[in-house]
Amino acid sequence: MFNKDKHIVLFPEWKLKNKEYLKQLQIFFDKVDNIENEKLKNDIICQMLQCDKILTKIAQEKIEEASIKNS
């Protein structure tokens, strides 16, 4: 099921426009595809997405702080 709010948090517009981020994400998924153990593969993907979600939240907060400061 697609959750628009969750999608915006994980992949905000600024992230989807960053070619280097997308390139590195694709490299990660290409490497993970070579893992034969499906449970391990899914665990690694889920853990990476959790880390990415936390970093995205931190970045969003910093962007908002800078925006408020510059207003």
C-alpha cells in the first residue's frame, strides 16, 4: 500500500532530484540483488531504509531551521 505521507518523508522532492543520491541508491539495490538469502536481503534493505529515514528527517529539520533563520 502506498502511503503518500510516508513517501514524502522517505523521498522528499529534493532527494528525488539529487542524481548522486539516486545513483548511490541504485548501486546499493544492485548489490543487494546479489544476496541469495531473501530474509537477509530484506533485513538489509529495511535497515538501510530506516537509516535513510532518520537522516532524511534530520536533513528536513535542518532545512526548516535554516529557512526560519533566513526569514
